[in-house]
Amino acid sequence: MKFVIIGLGNFGSSIAKDLTDMGHEVIAVDMDSRKVEQFKDDITFTMCMNCNDEHAYASLPLSDTDVAIVCIGEDFGASIMATAILKKKNVKRLICRATSIMHESVLKSIGVDDVVFPEQETAIRLARRLQLKGVVDSYVADDAHFIIKTYLPEIYDGLTLEEINFPSYNLTFLAVLEVKLIKNIFDEKISKYFVNKDKKDLKSKLTKEDIVMVYGEKKDIYNFFRL
């Protein structure tokens, strides 16, 4: 996959390095040339760029980028400007770092696909869930085991829990989740996940719109995705 990372602070540089180590193509940019120089050997490609200048983004291969991540946190204005520019450029998927509820609200009003809080989500956790298509979230148990929340891969669409047979992949099935819209403190609708109590027995038929929560080793989760 191809990633563009905007901002090489602690969070941005960690994500960029983790994704590079996982074998992805990463272009990381920052307005500080010292940071660009510092991480040039750890990331696929780094460049110094004015992230507030819309014309500067012409140098980035945004049409071929799978995910763009805005990691600017300290400068609220720069974060919003970079996000607005990338949204205007119609990147395939846009993820942004937020530092407050207000910041999150503004980012969501722009129409970003996902908002993350570094205090709640480590860089490696975000990198891991970006690895697999459809993964909503992941929780690290140890170096080898983790829990994932993911949309059911299309190859299992229409099968029952019994037919999917998670134990055959050495995975422990935990729950089927559903998304509901609730209002936040700004009276805006946000997505929250709840256990779908109607889909908990082995005869329950699942679709690609369902979100499943499973636990297992990394290699077995990859096998489940048929990778």
C-alpha cells in the first residue's frame, strides 16, 4: 500500500517508520527540514514541504495514494488547512490526528474518514489496523496476539458463524458488532459500536456489512483474510 504522512512529530514519525518496516511505500513530509533529514533513512521517502500551501501538494502522488494521514497536532490551524487541502484533492482515505474534542469535531465536519487520538491509539496500533482492508480497530495483547474489529471479508458474505468456523483459523470469535449513530456534546451524530445481540448463535448469517471481533495470532488473522 502507499501512504502519505503529513507531519513528522513523535506520532507521525512513528507511524511512518512502522508502515515502512511493514513493507509499505511511505512518503512523509514536514515543514521542518531538520525532521526530514532526521528520518530520511528510516522512511521510504521524506521531503520538506509547506503543508499550508495547496500548490505544494502537486508534488505528492495523491491519486495513487491509498491512505493520507495528517499527524499535525500542535498547530491547530496547520492541521485543519492540511486536512482541507487533502479533502479537496479527493484522496481515497483520509485519517487525521486530533488533540481535543473540538479539534475532532472540526475535522469530522470537513469529512475525514477517521480521527485518532494519540493518547488512545499508539502509532503501531494504527499501522497494524491499516495493514488489513476493512479493519476498524485492533488491540495488542502481546507481540504475537491481538484482537481486531473488522468488517467481514467479502469472501465470507452470506455464511453463518458455523460455516465460517473461526476455530479452523485458530481464531476465537468474540462478537458481532453493529454501528449506531449517537449525538455528541456538539449535537453532532457520531458512530459508536455495540454488540449485535441478534447475531450471536452459530446459525446467525453474516454479511460483509457486519463487523466481527476476533482474537488470535497475527499469522492466523492474516490467514483469515486469505493473505
